[in-house]
Amino acid sequence: MRAADGVYALRYAYRTASLKGEHFYGHPSDCHEQWPIDYFTWVAIYDGHVVVIDSGFTRETAEERGDRPYVATPIELLERLGIAAGDVDDVILTHLHYDHTGHLDRYPNARIMVQRRECDFWRSPVASRGAYAHLHCPRDLAALDRLIDAGRVEVLDGERALDARITLHRVGGHTAGMQVVCVQDDSGPVVLASDASHFYANLEEDRPYGVVHDLPAMYVAFDTLHRLAGDRGVVVPGHDPRVRDRHEVLAATDGAITRLSAYRTEGAPG
């Protein structure tokens, strides 16, 4: 039985061996406390239309990188919602870092959507230099290129309205063509920040994440997230375990699936 219409966060992996300092720009030296990180993909289900936002990393990638315990593939978590990979109409890639680009060839009927600036950057010589080399998965990008050649990818230039509920907004900052997704849920706007704000603390304390492509654009992205959420909505960060504290975790999923809503839990800011 398919889950009720709405927006869901799928926690497919996690990492505990990280320090607070690495998650803020400048890597503050006084931030040595442990700072766990969750890896999510998201799905929006409305009126028979299924949209997946980001596609996670594979078990193979998890083994290669280490220290990232795997809960289940995003596709296995979709199945718990009563959705087969073949039911997915669209896959939106917020950006092309390794933890957002796996499994693309597992969605046989989906249109893939990605920003042109993002594609252009990861095809450039700079993408293989320095820290950039660690941030992408060449295997996944090759799969994306095959899908582009097959005519299954829509390459975007800026803002795009997918339908009456879902809009895509290019913000840059974390990557060259980073985009965020705003879903007009019945409860209000649910803004999926992905890595425009990894954690609530990034946005709420106006402190960008530690991986920076364009610092001024990261601050402007924060402004865009606030604007899209407005007074009635919420912003959902891309990697914060506290998402599961501020929203409804579905029973019998061991914390793997969370129903997102603009209804705020008591004491939680938007």
C-alpha cells in the first residue's frame, strides 16, 4: 500500500566519527566535540506523482569511503513506502557530490533534473584537483552522462516549476550549481535545503558549512531558504539527525523514514 501524499526524508546511512569544527566554514579550532551526520534522500508524493530528490550513495561507495554505516538503499526505503523504483516520475539532483548521485540507473522511467552550471563544473579540469576530487564519484557522473546521451536528463538554467507544488531554485554556494527544492505541502511550504544548509545550526546561526565553493553565495542561499519558507513553512537541512526530532518518524522504520511537515514540533524554530 502506497504511503499517504506528502514529503518524506529517507535516512539511508550515517556517520558518527566527525567533529563539529569540520561542519562550519573556517573549521573553528574550539569545536572538537563529536557531531554526527545523517545521509538522506527525499521523496514527494502528490496526486499520483512521485518525485525523488537526490539519490544517495551506493553500498559500493560506502565501502570505498568507510565509516559510513549503511541502513538500506534509498530504493529499499522507497519500497517501504509502497513505491517501486519504476514508479518514480522525476529525480531531482540538488548537486553532484558523491552522496547525492548514486543509483541513477535504478530509476528506469524517471526524468533526471540537474543544473547546467553543476554539470559544467564537474566536467571541468578543476573538478579533479585538490579537495574537489574527493567530493564526487566519477562512476556516478559517468552514469549521468549516459542518461544525458539517452535523452532522459533535463539540464536546467535557474529556477524551474516542476508542477503546481514543487519548484526548483538554483542557489550555488556549496557547489557551482547547487539547487534547493520547495514543496507546497498541505501544511505549508517544506523547503528541502539539501546541502545549502547541512545542519539547522548552519542556517539558524548564519554559519556556512565547511565545504565552500562560493562563500557569498552561501549566505545568499540562506536568505533564499528563509524567503521560500516564509512565515508558514519550514526549512529541512540536508544532513541533520535532529530532523527526526522536529518531524514525525514513521513507526516500525527504526528512524529510517520521517514524514516532513510545516507543522512545527513544540519549541522547534522553522
